[in-house]
Amino acid sequence: MGLEEKIPSGFLLTTVEKLAGYMRKNSLWPATFGLACCAIEMMAVGSAAKYDIARFGSEVFRASPRQADLMIVAGRVSNKMAPVLRQIYDQMSAPKWVLAMGACASSGGMFNNYAIVQGVDHVVPVDIYLPGCPPRPEMLLDAIIKLQEQINDTKLGANRAQIIKEVELAAMNAKPTHEMKGLLA
Amino acid sequence: MTTFDPYAPSRETTEGKVFSVTGGDWDALVQDIGATKEERVVVNMGPQHPSTHGVLRLVLELEGETITEARAGIGYLHTGIEKNMEYRSWTQGTTFVTRMDYLGPLHNETAYCLAVEKLLGITNDIPERASVIRVMMMELNRISSHMVALGTGALELGAISPMFFAFRERETVLEIFEMITGLRMNMAYIRPGGVQQDLPEGALTKIRDSVKLMRKNFKENATLLIGNSIWMKRTQGIGYLDLAGCTTLGITGPVLRSTGLPWDLRKLQPYCGYENYNFDVVTADTCDVYGRFLIRMNELEQSLRIIEQCVDKLEKLEGAPVMVADKKIAWPAQLALGGDGLGNSLDHIRQIMGTSMESLIHHFKLVTEGFHVPAGQAYVAIESPRGELGASIVSDGGTKPYRVHFREPSFNNLQATAAMSEGGMVADIIGAVASIDPVMGGVDR
Amino acid sequence: MTDGMFGAKGTGDTSGYGGLVRQAVNFGSSERPYGSYFDEVADDLERAYPEFSEAIERVVVDRGELTLHVKREKLVEVAFILRDKLKFEMCMGVNGVHYPEQTGRELHAVYPLLSLTKNQRIRLEVSVPDGDAHIPSVVEVWAGNNWHERETFDMFGIIFDGHPGLTRILMPDDWEGHPQRKDYSLGGIAVEYKGATTPPPSERRSYK
């Protein structure tokens, strides 16, 4: 049936997109960006004690943002920390992803006050939000696996540009939350 | 720096040339710095650095590899917790304080609750079972906190396996926490008047088993570092701070005890009935990082001893109340495991909804409005894993705190960074800071 | 407390819509004997410090804690005596409290002291007017108060004269205002969710 029958055994055929997705998915190196309580749970995931993030190819926590793909924002981001966070994000080389770990990083959590940025998405684009205060290590693993699934299916080149455009458009047309009425669906 | 980097340029200032290092070719950087003919280099470490124990920023003035001046910059995790508490009821306050020093949440809660109880004048009315549970939880917490201190401290000095084992022990403690409070961290379990709920079935058995397991494991873990020649070389004689230095800087906790002074508030100014337990105050006389490390290692065993005594006491106090009898303070909640795994006891809800309007009103008022605390101020200090944790609380007689301030041992002790590291090598500041064990959530609040 | 149920006062409005009116109680001086070791501390201080009656405005004993209200001009002198003669070797920091309704003494600085030698605790309190928020620094007495005074400056705007480097410590350097004062709003933003808007905590209905 085509090319597969002509090549010798031991070869797999796939698309560049799928191959890149597969590679990126399984070597998702996080930057150590521990801020508060969540950072301790992140360390619990990182240490081989019980959760062992190495099973999912993400055990290589990099202190240097240049070598990291995933920024796990683990904890509350203060107004003083926000510019630092943004600089670190800018120093990471693309492709890069951001995981907002915990209620504070996602939305400011219980600290709705003068000191805390009400969600890290005010500073950097977030790919996946993880609820909890702090989230259990299993939840962090789950978030990383879900993100890996996203990465696995990421399109490249023109396809990616097309998808970004569609998502942007959908977001622009979406109804703002405060205009939504009725049941919490 | 040969190529222009938009985020890390080198630039001329009045203080001389400033290089920003954010990766790239180190040889080129060294060459550039060499060209300036400067002996003195100011290096900024952090606030995002793997070895600074959180979002701590260190500004170091170096001559070669010797630190001539060290300054710590903090505030990167300032959360406004103290101000936020002024807008919440006294009971809700525990939910905030628990997130300050996130490695010792139960110590924060206890300090806060003891201060609130002092203002309420109910210090002597706290049921014994509640006090024993508090002590047991605090000592378990001390173990989990010391485990993180030892594990990350070792990691920062380059030893990774102690961290794996330390976090394994920590998990053992967190499983107990989860069983009793429902949460691994930030429990808000200790409340003004007692504790939130009684121990679940099987908790004491589990604690007994865990204590046995931990005692065995601690002995194994100790062999990883004690006597290890690399570890000794990295820690002995490093971060020296003697008794005079400690008193001047107001330092407490393991750092003070490493000077040989057995200053432990659990012994000297007992709270929660600590005078009824047998344990030793661990000291060292080396005033260095190694001494502080040994103190933390040996305090684990003392904590296990206290926990065992607590379990014995709790077995005798089975069924005793865990909340103060005053129904104007104690929440009427009778928590039980419902069909959805959480919530109030259905019997209790049936009773207040069906038979007693007064109870329902009372319940509602107490939860939404809270109780009034007579005006005044109180300062209560307890021995947290890092030293004297003091809660200063002012009440104006309302249902909310007028002002809450925490005297955080991490905040105070971090001032010793300069005294401990100036004149030493740049690599040793890591060990010195790790031996203070600052928790940035506590430092910045 | 002698008030009605749940501390209702005045109109008895417990709906929560009365607004949050806060008024801290001002304690008068306590009478001797103070009890516990407090008489001994007061006697020792009087003996070691002849200007006791001038420098100490009030002695308050409340809830088993001794508070000496010190005039700010005399703070450093008293601190030296307490440290050297009365062996209060440690100062556990300083924290500010803002009482906007106490005209002329709006800002208080509270210093908890600890004696390692005698295992005792006392508290110093200094109050200054808002318009002239200057307190002499005690860093030369207890060096460990350095960061604590910076924090109190940062949060309350109290200027500690003679501090070696009084700069902001927790907030960013270019921050405006002193966040933990009562006249500084808690801040925060309204939360919108599915047709409902919840105002920030400081603007919600609240009980006294």
C-alpha cells in the first residue's frame, strides 16, 4: 500500500508535527519557579520519594530558564515579584508553556488585596490552571499529563497560526462572564 | 558580551559597568569583567535562584571568591496577610496565618489561637484533649518542617539523595495530617478555643506505626550525612555566629541553640501543657552550620518522644471534648463524614433545622458574624521549628482583629546572613542561609 | 461582656449594614501591685533610672503582660537601661499599630522585650502623632531591630531617626503609601462570576 511496503522493517512513518509533539511532550523540563506553599508540593513531586515525576519525563528541573520549557508558577505572585517573573518567562526559549499551580497563581486565591497579583495570567500567558490550595502532588502530575496531551497535539507552522487565529476569534466573541446569566452551567 | 541581548545587556553606570548574566557564554563574560580591571565585583543572587531557599535575593560584594559584604533583599512574597486578617473574623484568621510560614502551619495557628484565647481570657478553659492534640500536631509538624530544612539544605550544598529520603519521611507525616485534618498543608485545624474536630478512628494506631517507622528511618537517614567527609567540610566552621551575635540580632531557635544555650520556649515558658512532657533540649556548641544540622537531626528524636507521650495521653482522654465549652465561642458544628465525603453531621443539621430555631440562629450568627473579643493586646510566643514565633494581636472589642502582627523567626534570623557569611567564601553563604532555614512565606508574610 | 446578645450596642443593628466602625480602647494606668514579676521590674527600673516618672507615661498591666508607655525622647535611654541593667538582652522586634481616632497619638510602636537571664517578658510602647511620625531608632541598642524598624516604616510610615538605612523592605521601592495603616484601603478587585459581581473584601458588608 504505498511507501510503508517499500521501506525495510524497523522504520516508522509519521508526520513532523506528530514527531515534534511526541518529543516535546516527553521531555518537558520545568523551570524551578517555587514561590510559596505550592513550591513545597512541587518539590515533593520532584523528589523521587513517592510521586516521581520522572515517570512522565519532567524530572529535570532547570534552574536556568534558558533550558526550561515549562514554568510552573507555584504560589502567590506579589507585585514585587511580577516583573521578575515576566523577565524569567521572557528568558525561556520557545516553545514554552506556563502552568499556574494553585489558587493564588490562577486567580489570586484568598489574597484579594494590595500585595498580590490577581492571577499570573495578568503577567504571562497561562496554558493550564491547576486548582487547589495547595494542590496535591497527584494533581500537579495530572496537570502536567494534561498539558503533555495538549503539547502532543500541537500543530506546527501554518496550521498552528490558523488555530491561534481561531482561538483568538473565539475568545473575542465569547460572552464576558459578568454578562452570563442563569444557572452555573 | 559580544552579541546584544535585549534582556541582559551590559551598561555603564555611575558605579561602573554593570553586566547582567542570564545565561550565555561564561568565558566571554569573564573576559569582559577582566577587561574592567575591577577587583571588586557585586553579584546579585536571586530572587529566582535554586540555592536561595525561596524567593530571597542576596546582593554580594565579592573580592575574588571572598564575600566582603552581603545584603539580603526580601519582600518578593509579601502577601498582605496581616492586613487581610483585619477584614475577616477571628476564626477565619487561622486560615490566613496558616499560610504564613507554610512549613510550620500548625505552629502559626497555635500561636495565633493562644493569643486570641489570651484576649478572650479562656486560656485555662481549653480542654486537655485539645491541648494534647495541639502538641502532637505541632511536634509532627516540627518533624515535617525539619525534614524539608534538612533535605533542601543538603540539596543546596549538592547532596541530592538526602532530599529524597527527607521527603519520604515528610510524606509519612503528611499522611497523618491528611487523615486528621483532611489537608496536607495549610490546614486551619487549630481554632480559637480548641481544635476543629476530634481525631478520626484509627488515627492513634496510625501515628504509633508511623513513629516506629520514622524512628527506624531517621537512623538510616542520619548515616547519609553525619560523618560524611564532604558534608563535614562544607558545614563545619561555616556560618559562625556566637551567643553574643545571636542576642544582639535577636536570633532564636536552632541557631541560638547551636551556641550552647538551651533556650527553648517549650521548656522555659511552657504553653499547651509542654511542662507535662519528658524531652530534652538539644544543643550544640559549635556555633556553625554543622551544629545546627545536628540539632535538627536530634530534635527529630525528641519530637518522636513527645508524640508517643501524646498518644498515650490521648488514649486515656478518649471521648473528651476538643473545643471550649462556651457555646458563644465554639462553633456548633459536629463535623462528620457525609455521603459526599465532607460536611456537617446530618443529625446535627436535622436537629437545628427541625427542632431548634434558636440553635439555627445561633449557628448562623456565629459563623457569619463571629464572636467578639474583648479589647486589649496580647503577645504570645511559641517555639516554632525556626525559633520564637510571636503573635501580637490587638482587639478593639469587635468580631475582627484590629491588628495582627507576627514576629516571624525567619524574618528576624535572616538578618544574620551578613554576620554569618562576610569574610567567607561565596559557596559557603548557601550553607549559612540554609542553616537559618528561612521560609520566605514567613519572612514576607 | 455586658452588652446585649452578640455584643449588640446602640441601635442593636446586627444586619451588618451599619458599616465597619472601629474604635480601639485606650487603657488607663494600672495600680500597684502589678502582680507577677512586674513590680520587681518596675522597682528595678525606677532605681536604675532616676527619670522614671518623666519618661514612663503609663504602666499598664493587662492579661498578664506589662506594658511601659515610654515618651519617645526617652526611648533610647530607657532601652539602654533595660538592656544593660535589667538584662533584657533581646528585643523581639517592633510592630506598628495605627489608631486613627486617638488624636495626637495615632501611631503606636510596640516593642516586645525578652530577658534570657531572667526569663521575663515586658513590652514597650511609644505613641506619636501622625503628622510628626518620628521615633528614635533602637538599632544601636538591639541591632536585630534593623529589619523590624524597616518593616514598620514600610507598613506604617513611622520614621525611625538614626536608623542606618531606613528603606522599604517588603514593598517595592517605588510603592506609594504605607499599606497597613487604617487609612490605606485593603485593595483588591471585584470578582465577576456568571452575572454576579462580588466587591473586594474591604467594600463588603461587615459586622462590627
